[in-house]
Amino acid sequence: MNVRFIVLSLFLLLANPLLGRDKTDIMIMNNGDRMTCEIKGLSAGVLYVAFDYIDGTASVDWSKVARLESSQLFVVKAEDGSVYTGTLKTAETGAGRPVQITVVQAPEHETSLDQFQITQMIATSNKFWQRFSGSLSFGVIYSKGNQSTQYSLASQTAYVRERWAAGANFSSNLSSSTGTSASTRNSLNLNAMHLLPPKNWFYAGIGDFLQSSTQGISLQSTLGVGVGRYLKNTNRATIAVLGGGAWQNTNYQQAGLPPNKENLGAALIYAEAKFFKFSKTSLNVTASLLPALSDPGRLRFNTNATYYFKIFGNLRWDVSFYGNWDTQPPPGFVGSDYGTSSGLSWTFGLK
């Protein structure tokens, strides 16, 4: 419970500084409507903006936007993997030509991009706390028949700069029912990546910390590094793969069995896929495969999948699946743990 309280407090503290700035940006639509607003960012084909006269954040179809003007700094990412930081303005184009968004990096240094080449824009700042975005979610399921209760808590945050990014994801699940011991699972994932000069290539490091009473794992620590590439990077989907190496330390502790400790060297194959539908739904899937090098023939596989459905404003409903598998667990220990959870999510930052 102390871990959950600390994580919840941390993310609430991160959310507090992300108050809206002055709404002085200009957005002009294809039909000629002109609006003064605060541009928060672009993600999955949706431009997020805030207005003085509307509570919450509005979602705008990126394809319906004709012009943008903002003195706010943005990290702008293109489909080919290019990344720029600067203010925004819209270059003049002839009739029938694609809208050109100009990123002003300095008075003498401007870059113009076709509107549909841009896959992401993230409002940034010289202030550390204003570079974060993320979400918090909580869910409860209760059954009177066997006095069964399930709790789930999850949080995630991301910190983005021009050529690198870092993120953290925490999830906690507790299930208890009459006549059985409570089952708990806690997972903390840390990651950081840096873009390489070849477009859409990057190197990354990951840290994964897992506790699972079902598998008798008191603590499993995984550290890995590798090189990856974005296979698809558009306003509808993002798919990335990474290959490298990892070290894993696992402490087993279960009633009736002697404690066991294992160190494992392994190859690392990691994949992440995100699919979007305008403003309403999204699906995020991650998977990692660790073929053991120090214990040939042994495989460990982890996966997480979350489906989000927007209710209104920053409030979403999510359904998640998690799974861990080990083909050769220690004698007497369970080789798998998997389950589902659902709950309400609140986002902060970009959205």
C-alpha cells in the first residue's frame, strides 16, 4: 500500500504544474473559421486545443485544419523520423497544394513540412515540470457470491525532448476472495530512448521490476539495452521493434518451498504497437521475448495490452491484459501469470 501511495502522490504532483498557459494561439479551419486557443499538441491525427470558454480539452481533426500560429515551443516529429523544435506558423501555399506548417527554430532557420508529414507535436517548455504528460487509472470489481474483490491501479508518464524521451509505467493488481490467500502483482517499467542520425532508428534502455505472488516472485529485476527502428510511424499507427541484450535477476519466495535466486543473461527482442481512431479509441500493445543465453532452451515472454475508450474530456475507460510466461521455472513454482483489469483513466499533459 505504501508503494501505491507514493506512486499516486508522485503523479498527482506532476499533474499540478501542467496548468494551461495563455490562450493566444491562432487556429484557422478549412471552412474559414478562425479561433483563438491554446494548442496543446498533435497525436494520432488529433490536434488537442483548449479555449477560454470551453471546459477541458477539445479534439480537432488534423485534416480539417488550414492554418496554425503559435509562439509556444513545440517538439515536432515527422513521418520520416525527423525531429524539430520551434514555434509554429503556416507558410503560404497555392490553391490545391498541401498545407505547409513552418517550424521556426530561429529567425534565420525555418523548416516547412507538409501537414500530413507531421505525426506528432508536443508542447514543450524551458521549465522541467511542464514537459510531462501521462495518465492515472483505478478500477474495482466486487462479487458477493464468494466475497471476491479485485483492485487495479495504474499510472504512466512521459518526458519528451527533441531527440530523446523517457517514460515510466506502474501497475498494481490485488485479488482476494473468501477461503483463499490474496494474490498480488506489482510492476514498474522504466524506459529511455534516443534517436540516431539515420531516420527512424534509435537506441534505448529498459528497466523492469516485477513482483508476482502467483509465480512466487518476490522481485524480478530486468535491465536491457538495444537498437530499434520504427517500422510504421503515421497518424493512424506506430510500430517499433528493438533487439539487444538483457540481464535478469529473480528472487523466488513461496511458502513450503526453499528460497531460490537466479541470474540470467538473455537476448532481448522487444516490440511496441499503437493503433488510433480519431479521438475516441486507441490500442497499445507491448511484448518482450528473452531467449536465455546462460540457460539455453529457456524462454521468458511478457506482454501488456490496453484498449482505451474516451468518455469525455480527459476521462477514459480502459481494459488491460497482462501476461508473464517462463518455459522453465524452478521446481514447484508456477510458470505463468496473466489476467485482465478495467477502470477509469484520467490524462494530463498533452491531452
